[in-house]
Amino acid sequence: KHVRLANLSSMTTSEPKICDSCGNSFGCGARADGCWCAGVSLTPEIADALRLKYEDCLCQTCLTDLATKPSIVVTYPNGTIEIISGGSRVDTQNFHEGMIDFYDERGTLLKQISMNANIEWKIIDPKLS
């Protein structure tokens, strides 16, 4: 089951925006007829994480990546959420560095978080939802 992006927005008119994820500027028309974001379908887990992490809209590139590529949602003990877009594998055996490693499908290291951080994570793959 996927969630349509238009349900996430409280925008009433199209306006210039800065993407909360990457910082690029884009035109936001979340409530406008035919807006690109109305066609984006997100997993419920990603939609929930977006609501918790971001206060405003994301650009087409960032939102499309979250809708089509695997991601890892990391939750820190204080409730802070981090979304590792493109993340598809976690290695918890990096004891020599004391880090948890997050990788994409090609094996590229995307992020390291200390094993002492007491985080929780979940891999979300929209292709499997």
C-alpha cells in the first residue's frame, strides 16, 4: 500500500520553495491541478518518516528517489528521524571502527553511525511494498 503525496501537504497555491532535504529551489504546487507531486506514491513508512523529519515540501528529485529507491529510516533515542535515501544494506559487524555502516545497492558506503548511539533502523523498499 502506498500513500499519495498530495495528502501530506497543506499548500493552497503554487509557489517557489527550497527543498527541505537537498536545499535546491523548485516550484511547489501541491494543491494545484496536475501538480507533479500528486502522482508520487510513497510507502506508509516513508510518508510517516517524512512527516516527522521535514516541515515543508521536497523537490521532485528527492521525493521521486524516496518513492522509487530503497531507504533506511534511522530513529535516534531522542526521537530524531534520519532518512538514508538509497540505503539498502546495514552492516552491524564493523567492530574495529565501532560503527554501524549503511550501504546502497552497489555497496557504496552512505553513512556510518556509532554503535554507541543506540539507534533503531528499518529498511524500506518501495518495490516490495
